Amino acid sequence: GQSLEQPSEVTAVEGAIVQINCTYQTSGFYGLSWYQQHDGGAPTFLSYNALDGLEETGRFSSFLSRSDSYGYLLLQELQMKDSASYFCAVRDSYGQNFVFGPGTRLSVLP
Amino acid sequence: NAGVTQTPKFRVLKTGQSMTLLCAQDMNHEYMYWYRQDPGMGLRLIHYSVGEGTTAKGEVPDGYNVSRLKKQNFLLGLESAAPSQTSVYFCATRDLNEQFFGPGTRLTVL
């Protein structure tokens, strides 16, 4: 089977930096994705890591360690609009499907 | 470009009724997916398609059927709705490592 773990909730203040962790146990692994979902909305793609290391896209960065089955999403200079749920997802061993984690609800306080 | 659209946006069914959810895309993507999302949970894969005329089961396929007669459309059918199928249903396409989600269909089964 496949399972992913994320913290259920994270709270931070505007302007701060927050890290959302994701650990996974899968029978196969192609890569790790991150998605953002605002309440009532659809998930939107943030990043994808296939290789170890840090990928940076503006205020967001994503990190992967394949040997540790671990990744994280780093959000810098937090803004109120970053309040949302964040999901990690593993692309499975066949490369066709994604298994999603339970999600982390981020609340950004003024 | 409309991207990924879903019809209907909301629906209320009585137990035992049937219905079809329509997903349409104008991005010419081969891969299409149907997920369900329950409160406080991640997305769970119901069925997916790797191209016109193909379908395959995901993690939670029981009680659902799908068809992909045309590349741009992916239909999800509920033959005999049950209260356990109350959920938000998302359709998605995939291009390389990124998934593109529709706005969702909120289904309630009484």
C-alpha cells in the first residue's frame, strides 16, 4: 500500500516562514508534488520534485529527500492569501497516478 | 480556453437514483482522472483514463463507472447512489507532472 503523512494544521503570522512536511511510504516512487486548495476551490499545482534537493518558485520552495522518503514545502513572506490547505502527492511507480496526502490546513494570522 | 469544466456544479440525489457527471477539457491532454474529496481529507482516485477509449480503476472504484468515448470528455456514472457517495467530485487532466483540476461537483445523496 501507499501512505502519506502531513501535519493536520499549521498556524503562522504574516511575513513569517512556514514549513509543511510530508513523509511517504510507497511501493514505488516517481516524484513528489504539492498542491494548494482554498476553501471551496479546486486544487492548483505548486511544484514537483523528481530528484533530491530544493526547487524554488518565487516565495514557495519544495524539497525532496528520496533516501528519507521525505519532502517539505517552504512558504516565505507569508500573506493572508496563503491561508489554504496544502497537499503533497506521490506519483506512483507506474508514473500514471498520484496518491494524495490528507492535507495540511495553513492559517495565516495578521 | 476553458481548461477543465465539470457539469453539474451541485446535485442532490435520493438513495438509489442514478446520475452522470461530465468532465470536459480543451487542453488535448491524454490523461484524465476522477477523484472524490471528503471533509478534511485528501483526494482519493476513483477511476482514470490514459487515453480515448481506455479506463482503469483507482483506489475507490466501487459503485462508480466511467467512459471515455471522446478524448475531451470523461464521464463518471453512479448507478445506484448511496449516502456514502456524498462528496465533492473533482475531475483532472495531466500534462507531464502537473494535474489540472476542474471546479468540482458537490453531490449530496439523501
